[in-house]
Amino acid sequence: MVIRVSKPEINLRDKLSQLELPVGSYGSSLMRSDDKMEAARIVGVGRKNMIRNGNFIINQKPPTFTNISSGHIFDGWYAHDSTNGSIAATIAEATPYPPECSKYLQIQCTGTDTNLSSNQYVSLACSIEGFYFEQAKWGTRHAKDLTLSFYHRHTRPGVYSGCFRNVAANINYVFEYTQEQGDTWELAECIIIGEQTSSWPTGNGKALNLNWSLADETSVADTPGKWFSGQYYHGSTRQINFMSSTSNYFRITAVQLEVGKSKTPFDDIGYQAMQDWCERYYEIHWQNTNTNNPAGSHNDGYNALCSGGVSGSKAYFPFKYRTQKRASPTISYGGKFRISGGGGAGNNKTPDEFYSPSIDGCRIRLPQSGGSNGDGCWLEFDGANSSSGYLSIDCQL
């Protein structure tokens, strides 16, 4: 018996040419993905960035902060300087533009301190709410590794650093990155090992603090790339002193923290979605003549806030926020207000109560005279007696 075995002809030239088909880095990553969830993360299905306003497109506050000591600056960001020098911060949009985003945060050393003493430091920080951080599954055996990525353009080359900390500030993970060439946009990509043993809140409070160190001689460690115990660390022992010269600028943008061991394109969720996210923590209503208004001073200073009515010697105004807040906020104001309408008219007024502020609104009370019970009226800024008024609703982390 004769057995014949045959195989189809193979065009060797065609097979070899197929090997030369280009496969980019993301295509290779997609081909190596272990399951559908990993493939979806690489493709970018759903929102992935846990950091709010990492492209700095939202700013409800003044365009520049000078002589910063410690406090919230632009939406989602916090700055601290306890040195004998000084810093200023602004959101810039100028050439050379960074990759992926057009705007960036710029911090300038405006006063030097070349000899830092104990507990003096400069830092930039952001905090992540538990609801957004829950996907990391930290504090469990399912803890996921994360990738922190951002573009940086610092004028002074050298080693820079930062730190991940829990809410109690006693569990730390220091990361380092290098500005290879001064005043050039470069990409930093840091893999953060998932933490399995500590407590990481998953509700509407702070879950994580992420810190960039600009100058520090005290709260630093020489153990980057791993978790360790210790109170309130900021960065690495190799961190440069940003406060050494007034020619030093620190620039950063496209800040992203996502699940996985590699960077994916920056998650641009759009202007309106980002504004809503930022207003979950802070919103401000400016008198339209206030020069700190990001839109600039305009119109006559009598822009209205809400309507209400008269009861006795007071006028009451239910005030609904533009966006629901993450928690009960603190209400603050500046300038003068006017009660206008059918009753209770009065100029040069200031609120004497913000009653029961909830996540959706509060009731504003002002003294009035001349109105009768039940008279309707509305509340507006008083352009004749104030030009720098505002009403802020604040529950920032």
C-alpha cells in the first residue's frame, strides 16, 4: 500500500513580508493581554484616570497664586511652602506645548532658600476620593498595580521625586523621575505596586494623598519603589532643591493614575464632565466685576444669585448648588449683597446665616427692613457697594 502525503504550497516570500507588518507598542500590548478586562483597559474603555483635572483645563480661582504658604490652589491641587523662600503658581498655555495636553501647571521659585532647615519643604499634591480609588482594590489580596504618568518640563535637570501616602500618613511609597534635559518636555512613567495590608477608604472621603516634592531635607527616604512605614514622607534623598534659584521653573501636565503596568493615552473626558467633577468639591459664584473671576471683570456687578421671600425682619433665600457635593460644605462669601424685588429691598447687605448646608444646597439669610411677610424678592451682588464679591461652596479633600 502506498500512502501519499501532500501539503499545500506555501509562498515563502509572502510569509516573510507579513513579518514586516508594523505592530505598534499598544498593538503589542493588546496582543499580550491576558483577558478581556486587560484588553479593555488598554483600548481605553470607560474612564480610567483617578486624578481630577490632571490636564489643568478647569480653574475657578484666580489665574495666579503668589507667596504660597499652604492651601488649595487650582481645582484639585494643593501647594505647600514652608521654606525661607517663596513660590508662585499659574496655569500656562504657551509654546513649546506639551504632548497630549495644551495647558500645564507652572510653579516658579520667586525667592530662594539654599539652606533648608528641619521640616522645611516645598510640595505639590492632589488627593483622590475613595469612590474613585476603589477600583485599585488596595488593602485587599486583589490589590492592583497602578501606573502614574505625567509630562514634566523643569528648567533644572536632575532627580525629582514624590510619594504616595495613606490617609494616616504612616504608609509611604516614594517614586523618582529624572529631568534629563532642562526646559524640555519629557515623560515620566512610574509603576506603583498594589498595597494589600493597610486601610484605604472607599467612600466619599480622602483615600490617598499623592505628593510631588520640590525641596525637602527632612521627610525623605532612600528606598524608592517599595512600601515602608513612617510618618509623613515626601520624597527621595536624591531630590534636588528647587529653591536654589529664581530661574527654576517646575512644569507638569497630563497627570494620570490608572490601573495596570503601563501608560495609556491621557483620558480626556471633556470640559463639561471635568467641570462637573471639579465642582463636586468646590464651586464659586463670582460677582461679575471681580477681577479674580477667570472670565475677567465684566458687566455692572449686579448679577443675581437666587430668589426668596420675607419673613419678619429677615429675608430667606433657598440656594441650590450647580453640582451636588461629595459632603456637607463650608460656605464663604466676600463683598456686599442687595435684596431686590417686591419687598424687603435693601443695599449694602451681608448674610448672617447659611442654614443647614447639605450636599445639594443651603438657605441664605439676610436682615431686611421695609418688607412684609410673604413678599417675594431676589438676592444679587451689590454693584454700588462692592466690586469683589463672591460666594464659595467648599468641601475639598
